[in-house]
Amino acid sequence: MNEHTSRPGPRFRFAPSPTGFFHVGGARTALMNWALAQRLGGTFVLRIEDTDEARNRPEWTEGIIDALAWIGISDSDEHFEGPHFQSANADAHIAAAQRLFESGAAYYCDLSGQEVQDRAKELGITGYDGYSRDRGLEPGPGRVLRFRVPDGITVVSDLVRGDVSFDNETIEDFVLLRGNGAPMFLLANVVDDVEMAISHVVRAEEHLPNTPKQQMLWDALGHAPPAWAHVPVLVNEQRKKLSKRRDKVALEQYRDEGFLADAMVNYLMTLGWTPPGAEEAGSEIVSWASIEADFALEDVNLSPAFFDVKKLTAFNKQYIKNMDAAAYLAAASAELPDDWDRNRFAAIAPHIQERLETLKDVPGTVDFLFWPQGEGAPPIEYDDAAWDKAVKPEWAAALLADVIAAYGAVGSWDHETLKASMEDLMVRYEIKLGKAQALPRVAVTGRAVGPPLFEALEVLGRDETIRRLTAAADRLTG
């Protein structure tokens, strides 16, 4: 792996395992590493830790790469390196284990897992008791290689948490090689980081307990450890750590549900970190350029970060609202069924942009424009609650009849004229326009909410609008 370390500057790594969908917590960690690599002129190294053959699948690796690309992290950027695969470096892992054995930093142990448990129970302790430390065993079938944990205190200097001390007495002599000779994760992880000249390890705080062990390995292999940084974990509304068994955590799922990549990136970066000036501005909506310029590990909070889907949705709504008109139309049109008229949608699209929470809302917001039309079209299926509320006023039938007559007489079929025509009726009925719109809206769209009514009627057209209003009046009068 050393041939990939020629680029100057700090080297950050993101090392996911391809064992499932891409977790939003992993995405946040990747983005933090990416921001730092770009701002500091360094390198973001993608390493796929694929040594768990029983759980790894090639499609999961592709999913990681695709998900990273969706949030802007890809090999098209000069700061990106990889992907590297941990399995390709197995020989180096075993060679490092051999050096540790030869130096006396590690030793072989022939106790089985059950024997370790039996001894612990007998001695009234937890875990392995160091039984084979001084037995001088050589490698052999079924024997594991254990690291000889030194006496004293291990201090981990963390850029987020400060100095964290670990009493080595609480750390058992951990396994480096399994009984079949396969390297354990801790050894492989450190050897890869050493060979790839990783200068910073930025990851979630759940990895902090492993850090003293890894720091010992760095020291035993003759290298200064990297700068450590453990960022807070993500939790749900019950303040429990996000779990794929309980919570919606797959980045791909949010992408497929119509969330914008820029909104997701912005939101994830606010989990555990606040953009400078956000409180004064009253908004955490900031560009990636600002995030890259301002993000610092020293400013990351220690408390667990609440992954709030409602807040993410609010971010997404704002990002859709702020989209360039052409980009918005292209993105929104891509959500439509193939047989829907794109020109008709283009006419209504600007009027729904500020109302959308996700791009997946598009079809359900405008579908009434594409229902079968004209004589012989099937009846509209009204939302029962919306219909009952709209027809409840005693003037409902009369108003609907007057709207039909007025709209049949207007000279120009445009939203300004349609609105003005209804406003004239409101003077006679002495009701507000917002209240008067309810019945025509349900009559035309089948529901109580949707795009601005008069703009929608303009796109729908005179004939179809009057046909649907008349069908509603017939239903109302029986």
C-alpha cells in the first residue's frame, strides 16, 4: 500500500465494512474526514475492510462507493484515494504479527475459548488471566497469538475529547491471530493504517474502547500513533443509539425517498457540530464551501447527536425551494411516470416547488392533472373527510353552481382571471376566498390540499375544470 502515500499533507481514512446498507452515521464520519482532507490539502483514503468473508458481499461494496459518490465523495476529486481492500494486505498482517512475536510483544496461547471462561469463573475474574504469558509456547495448531499488554496507563490524546486515560490492568492480553492463523481486526486495522501512513483517525466514539489497544500496537510496531478523534454517536428520539434493526438508518433509503444529496450533507454535518454564525443567522443551512472552510474537530460537541428526520425533512424542503429552476424541473420531472405530459407538468412545477418536502412528493401533488379527462372519464375518487367538510356549509351547492356559471363565462382562462372571478363571488357570499376555495379544490383534485388552486385550474383547462365542477355539483345535489 505504500505506493499510494506520495501525496503531501495529512492522510485521513474511512474504513467501512461491506456488510449492509450504508449507515447515516458512517456517512457523517466520511464527510468529516472529507472536509478536513480538502481544507488541509490532504488525502481521503477509502479502505474497504472486507476480511469478514461470511458477511461481506460485492454489492455492499458497490453500495458504499455509490453512496459516497451521492454525497460528493468520489475518485473524481484529487483528494480521493482508493478503494483499497483490507483482504489484499493479509500477508502484511501476518508478517507484523510474526515481528511482534519475535520481539516478545506477543506470545502464543493454547487455551480454548471454553478453557478461558472456565479459568475466569474459577478465579472470579472476567476474561483471560494471562495464563500463557510465560510458558514460552511456539506456534501450533489451534494456538492463538496474544498481545502482551504492558503495565501502566495508556493515555489517548483525542482531538475531540482531550486526554483519555486507560488503566492497562483493565485490558486483557488481546488476540492478534486466531487459532487458524487468521489476523484479528485490531491487528489488520493498525497494520493497514501504518502502511498507508494514516495521520488522522476520525471515527465514532463507539470505537474509543479499542483505541488504547491500537495505540499499544502502533508503539510495539515502532510507529507514533495517529491523531485520534472520536465524534459523538447518532441517537434516535428516545436517545438510543441508531440501530438498523429499529431505525431508518440507510443512506440509500433517504436517497431513494427523494431527499437531496446537498440537504443530507448539510444536515449530517450539523450533528455534533454547529456552523459558525448559525445561531445569529437563525439557520444551519450552509454551503459545502462554508463547511469545508469552518469545520474543525476541536469544535465538535461531546454529547450524542439526535438524528431528527423531521429536521432533515425541513432542510430538504428548504433545499428544494432554493434549487435553480432548470435543475429543479429536471429533478422533479424524473419522478413522474413515463406517460405523463412533461409540458403540462412544467406549467405547474414552479407553483409546487415551495411546497415539496421531498422529490417523491411530486407525483402525488400533481397527479390530478393527469387523470383521465373528458366525457366518459371515470368519476373522481374524493377524499371522504375533505368532501364532507367542503360541502358542510349551507351555501356550498349555490356557490358551486355560481362558480360553474362564472368560469363558463370568463373570456380569458388564466389564474389571475379565475381568481378575480371567484373574488367577485365572495363579495356576494360575504366569505373569505380561502374558505370559498375548499369546495372547488375538492371537486377538481379530490382532496383538500394541493398546488395553488387557480394556477392548477389554468393548467387543467376550461373544459375539464367545468366537467369536474359539474360532476361535483351533481353529486352534491343528488
